[in-house]
Amino acid sequence: MTTSQQTALVTGANKGIGFETARQLARQGFTVWIGARDQARGEAAEKELSDAGDVRFVSLDVTDDDSVAAAARRIEQEIGLDVLVNNAGVAFAEVDGRPSTVPLDVLQRTFDVNVHGALRVTQAFLPLVRRSPAGRIVNVSSTLGSTGTVVHPANPFGQVPSFAYPASKAALNALTGWLAVELRDTAVKVNSVCPGFNATDMNDGPGTVGAQHPAEGAKVVVHAATLPADGPTGSFLDVNGVVPW
Ligand code: NAP
């Protein structure tokens, strides 16, 4: 069931951009489910965010069918869901590499979370989101997944010596586009966002040189999660507007 209380699930919300997204949505009055694969980290985040509003930890490993199904059952029984944020992500920068050399197992491990994980969660929660009058699905992508950007000779992203992570975000963007097409005649909006360059553990932690605080990165995620009825669907957005696929 869905009540008049707006509800959101953020995957990988125990730290980083997901944590800040959960905080901002809770401050806006959402009941926010903090998806986390580790119970202790999830409960710690729930406690830390309790001042922001109604925040609830739910055990959720995006690579595990049983974990995702159990989370969907629990959220359906307790309150329903309006907003799904597919934020959980991994990057194996130390072993990722250019297309000519990247080990296939690195591609596999990256896709397991960033692509298959997001699709698994989406399939499990879509029946709930469809019942919402204002369903929103946000896929947290990256400009590195914008192939149209990185092929431009002057673009510095093309210098990043990796393929698995960018390819996983390009595939996530494909999910955004194709799901938006499938849901075109419904109230559900599906968008990808790039949160910019953030000082999180995916980079070098709080001291990442040249990076913004993840609270800044979370703003575009929250924007896409709270789009009005006449907002876009099937788009790739960052803080400056539309990003090329
Ligand atoms: P982060 O601090 O490393 O957080 C990643 C989150 O994903 C953690 O909560 C992690 O949980 C979770 N996670 C990983 N595997 C999971 C799994 N199997 N099941 C459930 N949760 C899992 O990274 P971040 O920078 O906040 O990244 C968040 C999203 O933003 C990612 O999709 C990333 O690709 C994207 N992004 C980040 C940047 C950036 O500059 N940081 C730029 C563009 C896009 P654990 O704590 O248990 O590992």
C-alpha cells in the first residue's frame, strides 16, 4: 500500500552520496528506507540520520535475489514506495583498465552491482512504484558513462584509464532509457543523474583533491527524485542540465 506519506528507498545509503540523498529526502518529509548490505553500517546510518526525519534501515544487498525480495516484501507490507534511487555502486579503479586490457572478471564484478544490481532492485520494486501517483526512479550514473562525451578529443574524461566502470554506467543509462519507454504511459518517471565529482570512498575519501562534499552531489539525485508531474523522463541530468548519452 502507499499512504499520503511519500516514501523513498535509497540503495547503498549507509555512506557517501546515498547517505546524503537519504538525509535530504528525509528533511523534505519523505519516509526514507536506507538500503545497506551490512547490518551494522546500515543501523549506524539510521541512527546518525534520525534527526533528519523518518529514516529506516532495510537490509539490502543488490547482488542477492533473496535480500532484494525480502526488502521488497517488507517495504510493501509496511508503507509502499514512491521513489526508488538506484545509488549502490562500485568502481575497481586499481584493476580497471582500457578496453584492450581490462580483465573480464573486473567487468563482471562491476556489472554485478552497477547494472545487474540496479535491474534486480528495479524489477523487485517496480510493482510498488507503479502504484504511486508520483513514482520516480533515479539511476545514479556518471558522466563517464556518457560515451557521447568521452569520445570528444578535448574531453578530459577520455583520459581516465578504465572501461568497466564507464561501460557499467552506459549500460545503466540504457536501463533508464528503455525503462522510460516501457513506462511512457504511466505516471512513473525514470531518469539517470550524474552527481559530479565527490569526496567519497569511491575516490580518496573526505580528502579527495578537487572534489565536492557528497551533500552537493546528492542535490541532483534529490531533484530527479522529486520531479513534478511535468518533469522529464528518459533523461540524463547533472547540475547543469541534460548530459548526452
Ligand atoms: P561510496 O561512498 O563508495 O558508496 C557506495 C555505496 O554503495 C556504499 O553504501 C556501499 O556499501 C554500496 N554498495 C556497494 N555494493 C553494494 C551491494 N552489493 N549492495 C548494496 N550496497 C552496495 O560511493 P559514492 O561516491 O557515494 O557512490 C554512490 C553512487 O554515485 C555510485 O553509483 C557511483 O558510481 C556514483 N557516482 C559517484 C561519483 C563520485 O565522484 N563519488 C561520481 C559519479 C557517480 P558498503 O559500505 O557496504 O560498501
